Amino acid sequence: MNSTLTISHLTKRFGEVAALSDVSLAVQPGQRVALLGHNGAGKSTMMKIVLGLIGFDDGAVRVCGGSPGAANVRAQVAYLPENAAFHPALTGEEQIRHYLRLRGENPRLAPDLLARVGLRDAAARRIGTYSKGMRQRVGLAQTLIGSPRLLVLDEPTSGLDPVSRRDFYALLDGLAAEGAAILLSSHVLTEVEARTDRILILSGGRLEAEGTLPDLRRKADLPVTLIATPAAGRQGDVLAALSGAQPHGPGQVRLTCRQDQKLALLSAITALGAQIADLDLIPPSLEDIYTHFSRRSGQ
């Protein structure tokens, strides 16, 4: 399968500062890829390079089979910035009609695009009356014009309420199912954890880690936490039976272990039989993993 986006040994400097250093990655059709990193990690620089807004010093970038910023490539790429701005005097429908004309598409598609992002009832209102979340949805509607092959989304759920965020990710799921590649940055790690296929962690301009969430858990090798709830009156017995167990909350027991010790510890706990009333296994979260790789790079 040909990658929609391929970046090879990408380096970008601003004077003496290396914003990106030897970064390589690929995004396949239908993949939802999250780009994570602290402010200044290089996320915005990478997005600007992919969009053809700035050049780079070393390496290679291929977008939809062409060079970033080429006319035929721009027609296949959509971008949504964190703070989308639109003319406040235009209605939502007028704004999307304008973008459709700019892209050579039928302006009559505007109501359908606005409906897809939940703005059907607000299409005739002036954008100046919209909330930030509604303006962000206008931005989402314009990214759908022309069925782009690659969507580049910078903090796309900024300003959206929880229901709108859920609907937004459902929309991305549908676009990915149709073959669109999606590259998005977000600081809301709980969203990314559940709704993306691959995760890229940038730190100090370098790609510190990439892969699926299970891949990153294995690479980080962070401890797994198990919370056991003993049967009534059996907390002391369970604490005595399990090496390293600690009291946790009212009547519970907490244990931690390495990833490769998880099954052995589970066996030891289940061997206690009726002494255990319940058990929760808590793997490292994406926030834990992100913090681990950021600290490893010294950031």
C-alpha cells in the first residue's frame, strides 16, 4: 500500500535551533495518526512542512504522491488550525459556499456539509453569533470539501463540548473508513488514546516513539497496577499472601509489577479464590507513556 504521507530523515532548522531532527514516519490511507508533543516539540513545524507553507533543510517529504504545496497536492489535502477564523458577517452557509467555489466544487453542497458537522439548524445564522465550538465545526465542514486524501488537524476539538467531541471523532472514523489519512495533534490524551490507530511522540524535535498504544506500552515498559478488592474481612489475609501488596482505599489492595510479570501476578491473585471479590487491572495510560518518553528526552 502506498503511503499518503511519507517523511524521511526530515530536518528543519531556524538559525542554530533544530526544530526537527532526522524525523521519519509514514501515514497510510485510512489511518488515524496522533501527533503528540509539548509546546515547541516541532508539531506545528512538521504540519507547516507537510502543507507546503515552509521549506526544510534535509530529508524528503511526499504528500499524496507529490511535493508539499504543489497545486495537485493542495487539492488533496485539508487543514484545520486550532483557532479557525471566519468572516463574522457571513452565515455559516455563505462561508462554506465561498470555500466550495474556491475549491471548484458545487456551492449547493454547503447545507449537507454543515449538516455533517451538526450545524444544519445554524446554517442561516451569522458566524459572529456562533460560539467557539460552532466556529470550529465550520472549520471541520470546510475540511470535508473535495473528499481530501489527507486531513491535517491541529487541536481540532478545541472549544468543542463532550458531545461534539464524540461526534467529531465519529466523523473521523467514517472518513478513515473511506480511505482518508488523518494526522492530528492534540493535548487531550484521553481522546487520542481511544480514537486513533497510531501515536507519534515528538520531543525536542525528535521522534521519540511511535506505534500503536500496545506497542508504546511495551516500549515504555512502565509498571502495571492491579487493584484487588478482598472479600469482607479478608484484606489482612490478602496482604499477607501477596508479596509487595499495599493497602489501597477502604478495604482494597494495590499491587504493581512489570509488564512481563503481569500474568504471574494475576495467577497468584486468582489462586486466592473466594478471598478476592473483585479485581481491576490498570495499564499505563497514554499520559503516563507520553510523560515517560518526554522525560527520557530531557524535556
